[in-house]
Amino acid sequence: MKHSETLFQAASQHIPGGVNSPVRAFRGVGGTPVFMRRAQGPYLYDEDYQRYVDYVCSWGPMILGHAHPEVVEAVQQAAAHGLSFGAPTEAETRMAQQIKVHFPSMELLRMVSSGTEATMSALRLARGYTGRNKIIKFQGNYHGHVDALLVKAGSGALTLGNPTSPGVPEAVVADTITLSYNDLDAVKQAFAEYGEEIAAVILEPVAGNMNMVPADAAFLQGLRDLCTRNGSVLIFDEVMSGFRVHLGGAQARYGITPDLTCLGKVVGGGMPVGAFGGRREIMEHLSPLGGVYQAGTLAGNPVAMAAGLKTLEVLSRPGTFEALEATTRVLADGFRERAERAGIPLQVTHMGSMLGLFFTEDGPVRTYQQVVDSNTARYGRFFHGMLENGVYLAPAAFEASFVSTAHDDDVVELTLDMAARVMQNLGD
Ligand SMILES: Cc1ncc(COP(=O)(O)O)c(C=O)c1O
Ligand SMILES: N[C@H](C=O)CCC(=O)O
């Protein structure tokens, strides 16, 4: 950690908290963030030449593992033809077509440069389309740092104790109604009170920013029905769950179709990309067809499209997703079994290639309250024990873990051996 410590001190002189995104600062688990110098397959290598099995996967995007040779080659080829044109390219159409193969509900879609842009734009569009202002979101869900959605948010906002951010004017969040995840009665009540004023309901259909909590199918179906009945737009934020819980995201997994979908992470293959799209009738309200303005200098960037397209192509090969899901299941079962043997109460959630670890007896975990009541101090000790043994988990108790196609049986076995070792000395 010697070099990481020096680098962190230097970074802290110039960058707030020494990091360009807060959860990286390790405040959720204590200690000094590990500075990485390279990554390959399932491994990260730090500045002190330590190797780690990586379950952060850059917070989701690296679904094929790091520096996948086909993706790197595609990026190199695209870069050699120019980094950005600010004009349309054929690759953008191919990307839209490729996404629609898996997400047919996205009849029209637009590329942006981050998940935050995707949710921000979807929200504006929903409001422009309905002519209404109020929106419903859920506690512990995180949709990027969009002002109107930084209310009782998950991820770093929750970890760092600022789920509702200072700097967001009250007027901006006056129309944000925040409810409990998986609590359909609360949503029914809100619709009973505000029905005709509600522009949109936005949620993570599999929440990955309060660790990993799947929505109940009845909850999602209930939201679908309420939105349809009240003329509100149902937005699935699948920035994280897209291509992760199923190639077609949570909407394919649950068989419930939203009006708008937000994507990010995997769709960019490690490059800064997001996308939003949905019903044609709604999407046609976007400029230049309609009046709802949305734009981006680097939107549809050719190098990013190349990375995303190749990632989706490799991921779509027969058997690839199924194998990834099977690996995740072995890992989840293994964590459960090792914890049981060590007498440590642990709840494990998993779906597709996402996984959640909660140190609590209170399962299955379905609510925000269960998440925040879990033993986060113990998670911190587990995190550091695993780190010392060469396994890099999320440096915060409120983040999901991710598996890639590069995580093979040996890597999983090694991870579970280390987990068994660390659980021997985990304390209370
Ligand atoms: C579900 C979800 N939505 C939106 C975002 C925002 O994406 P980005 O960080 O690319 O802006 C994230 C991650 O940060 C996310 O997990
Ligand atoms: N949970 C966040 C996104 O999914 C983590 C990424 C970040 O905030 O840096």
C-alpha cells in the first residue's frame, strides 16, 4: 500500500477527497484507496504490484473482464479512424439496432455519455410528454447525480451520509415524492393523492445501489398497472441491471415492460456511455422532432460505440450469459456455505451476474430498512480481510458486486477459500 498512500496524498492536494467519484475514497470501509495501474481479465493490479480478483468491475461495465482482446482491438481500430466527429456515424445506428435486439421496448433510443445523463433526460422527457411535474422515486435507489433524484439516494450518497444532497434547491425537489422500495401500498396511496399530477415513476427494477435488492414481481407489476391507469410514464433505470440480470435487463427477466428505459455501464464496454429510449410516441417528443431539448457534444462517440458494440456482440454469443449466471450462482452459494460454516449470519442475493452480501440474520433482504440495519461495520472488516487476501470487493456496504465472464472456476474457488479464511476472524 506504500505507493497507494503516497499517490492518495498527492491526489488529495488537487482533487476533492483525492478521488473523482466519492465511493472510491474508501470512506465507507476506512483506510486508503488502492490505486490501480492496470487490469486484465478478472484481475486488477495496484501500484504496489499486488493482484486482486475484481468484483467491482468498474461498478458494472466490465462484464467481459478487463482489457478483453476483442474489445481492445475494436477500440484501437475505431480510434485510428478518428476520436470524435460531432456528426452522425453508422456505428450509432448499429448500436441502436443491437440494443433493440435485447430491449424491444426501446422503439427509439438515443445515446448519451453517462447513466446520469440518461436518467436526467428520461425524466425531462417524461415531464415534457405528460405536461406534469411530480415524480416518484424510491429510497436507496440511485439514478446518478441528477438534482431532482438526489433525494434519499443510495450508493455513495447513502454511504457518506448525505442521501439528500445540499446544493439541490428545495424547489427542484418539491415535486419528487420518495417512497419505500417494494412497498406497493405506499405507491397506491401516492397515486390516490396525486394521480393526475404524476409524470413518472422511476426505479431500479433490481436495486444495485443499496447493495443488491431485487424488486418483487408483484411490486413491478403494480407500478406498471398504476402508471398505465394514471397516464404516468414508468421508467426502468437499467443502467446497472441492463445486460447484467438478463441480456434484456430486468424487463426481460420479470416480463414487465416500462415506457422508458435508461442504460449505461455495460452498453459502453468500459467507455463513458449511456442510453435512454422507449415508446416511439414518447421519444418523438425529443428535439429535433419535438420540443423536449436534449443534446451532447460526445453523444454516440465512435470509439465508445466500438467498445460497446463489441462487448454486446461477445456477450450475446450462445451460452455466454448462461455461463456467467452459473458462475455467479456458484459464488453466491459458496459465500452462503462458507458463512454458515463460520457461524456468521449472511444474506446473499444474486441475479444474473449481480450479487449482494449483507451481514444480517434478517432475510430475505427486500427493504431499504433491512439494508441499513445490516452490520456494515462487519462488512468493512470483511472487505479489508478480503483485500489483504487479494480480493477486491466494493469499498462500501451499499454497493452490489459484479461477476465477469473472465471469472473462471479457479478464480471463484480462490475467492471462496479467502472468504472462509477471513470469516474465521470477523468479530461481531
Ligand atoms: C442505477 C444507476 N443509474 C444511474 C447511474 C449513473 O450512472 P453514471 O455514474 O454513469 O452517471 C448509476 C451509477 O452511477 C446507476 O447505478
Ligand atoms: N454505485 C455507483 C454506480 O453504480 C458507483 C459508481 C460511483 O458512484 O462512482
